[in-house]
Amino acid sequence: MKRFQARQLQPTPVWLGRLSIELRRLASPLLSGHLKGLFSITFDIPLEPLPAPSASARDWFYWRRPDEGSVLLGLGRALSVGARGTGRFPSLGREWERLQEGWTHLNQGSANPWARAFLGFAFDAGSDNRGDWSGFPNSVLVVPRLLLEWRNGHCMLTFTHLRGQGERPEQVIAQWLSALKDAMEEERDESDPAACRLHARKEMPEPERWRQGVAEAVEAIGSGKMTKVVLAREVQLAFGQVVDHRRLLGRLGLDYPGCTLFAVRFDGATLVGATPERLLSIRQGAVTSDALAGTLKAKQAWNTEAMIRHEHRPVVDAILSALAPHCSGLEAGQSPASLRLQKLSHFYTRVQGRLKPGSDLFQLIEALHPTPAVGGLPRQAALDWIREREGIERGWYTGAVGWLGGAGDAELSVVLRCGLIQGKQARLYAGAGITEVSDPAAELGETRLKLAALLDRLSP
């Protein structure tokens, strides 16, 4: 039987009463009907980090770096912009730039938030995200109504509203405060984890078909059609009760403190994951991207020469080539490091540079995505092969999710080690980079190790 327990808070904390007074005093004049565009106001408040919302909450983003002690939680939508197709990133870039022109920001006291919005997108620009992914846009930029950011022991709370919709200031403020109270007082599902038994499991494609697909890809690579292609698999799971995404996030945070934890909720489905790979970070003009390619069991001896030559180094070179027109002072390590994550080790190289004047986040995303670590080489040939032969709907898997801030700052991570949860159902995703030296059985084993990151933590 499910048990629910409310968060242990006073009905009305003292600071919340003061916040209400300040919010009305400062925000009301800037929410008047004759003003247009977005308005945001940020406060520094004494609130401990909240968990990800429950499955009953609508439209939210959760982002956490356990090793850095940073958490972002975005609730609701003040504004969202979607795009699809080959021009999706330039289109979102133009919309983001347009939003800045009429966006009024007011930071109270010492509040100085990093983030302003969230960004997420599917692997394939042409995908219409069918099936369980149908509630997720191909790509979307969301400015949340409430954005909570915990950093360096402080909590910054940003309220945002799109002005010019006819709502009175007191209505907007009442809605903000109600949403905040709901988030603070939301009940926690304390259902017995032992009751979450696995009832059914289905692999797509089936193991033998997937091994055959790998062999066909190796043959195509040998004939010169490609040099690398990344093939993905999906495991469909059915449990005896509703899957608790918050419990899953908690277990992932304990076991993968160096990864980025994320969760996104749209239209009845929750995407959850712990990814080791950063697609792109921009902080005060400093650009960072991760090359993560080449996977082995944690205790397995490294075949350094073959793996670097066929799988890792091409990813590093592709990232350098993509960033070169937009960055100066690009640097990448000559020898990759080993990144160990529980049962797996990866080759890892960090690429760094400085953003050139005139370049921006969306130009860099357009140039980078998809990297050979999630697509292949040459890019178009690999994408064509994936579309024709892979046989699953990737959705946001191997796309990216992250946040955007002021002054061009942003951070996006590749959507890896993830699952899509709907009620009692979960779909887990994993892939492997196929080159001319790939062995189908070994590649299948690699995907199973990657799938275990979530599968092991969904089990009691």
C-alpha cells in the first residue's frame, strides 16, 4: 500500500511571508498591463534543495551535479518555443535573441542566477517523436514560471511571466506563490520499493537481430560507405507498480556523483538519466566540450592503440573541426584519460577554447550535433544508415538537455544512460560505436552494461 508523507515544513515559513510582501512591492509595477515581453524577478531565499517533482506535476525540468552541489529545478512554462527540421537550431537561436530584447530582469539583494531557461532536443532533427515520445517536442526552449537554483549553499528563486496577456498583477503574483507552496509541500511517495517487481522485459531489436545489424554495419564500413556508426537499442520494461522516478534519481546520484543527473516531464512521460558526457559548456566565453568514446568493462585491459585510432580520436578531431570556426585557442589532450563509472570505463578527452566574437551557443550546437560519439562518420552517411536500419525511435536519447543563462552562458549534456518512464512502463536506451574492428557479440555486451546503469537501480 502506498504511503504519503508531507515535507516537514511550517505551514507558512516566516521568510515566505516577507517574500510575498517584497514580491508585491517590487513586481506589481512591472507587471502592469501596458508592458510587454518577459519579466523575471529573482530572490535569494533560505530553502534547502527540493527533489524532482512527482509524476502528477506538469512540465518541469530537473538538473543536478552531485559533485558540485548544484541543482536546477524549473516548474511550469512562462514561455516555450519549439522547432523541428534542419533549421531547428538557427530558429531557436533567433527566438532566444528576440526574447532578450523585451525581457526585464530584476535581481533582489545578492541574487545572481546562472540560468534563465532550459533547452532540450531529439537526436534526429527530422524525427516527429512517435509513440511514448509523442509529448516531447523535437526541440524546445522553455522559460519556466518558477526557476529554483541551488549553488554554493544559496537558493535563488526566479519568478517569470509573459506580460501582455491581460492578467492583473495580483493574479500573477498569487499564481507564483501558490506554485511555490505546492512545490515545497508536495507529498512524497514512500511506496515499498520491494513491490516494484519486473513483470515483463522486451529488447528492441532482439539480440540476434541487433548482432546481425552490427555485422551489416561492419561490412558497410569495410566497403567504404562509412568509417563509424553508432547503433542504439531499447529495452521495454513493465513493473508491478508505478515507477518512482525520484527514487531512481536518488540512487543514480549516490552511485554516479560525477555525472549530470537530469529529469524532464512532458505530457505524462518522464525522461530520467545520469549522463557522463557534456556536449557543450559556455561560461564567460570559455567553451568546453567532452569527447567520450571507447568503452570497456572497468577491469578489462585497454586495447589502447586500436580503440584510440578507430573510435576515440575521430571524435576528438570532429569536435575540434566543428568548433574551430567559432572558437580561438582550441586545445585537446594528446592522450585520453580513463573515466571509470561503476562497471564501465571510457576514453575521455576534454576540448577547450574561447568563443569568438559573433559566434553563439546555437551556432556551436549546430556545428557539433550529432558528434561521432552518438552518430558516426561521415555524419550524413551514418545518419542515413541509422534512419534506415536502427529500427527504434530514439526521441531525446543521444540528443541533449541543459540550461541557458545570461551573457551567453549555457551548459548542455548528451542524453545518455537514460530511460523514459510512463506509469508502470519504462524504456531504457543504450548504444555502441561500430567500427571496422567491432565484434557483434562484444558490442551487444557493451550495451547491456550501459543499460544496467538504470536497470539495476530500478530493481528493489
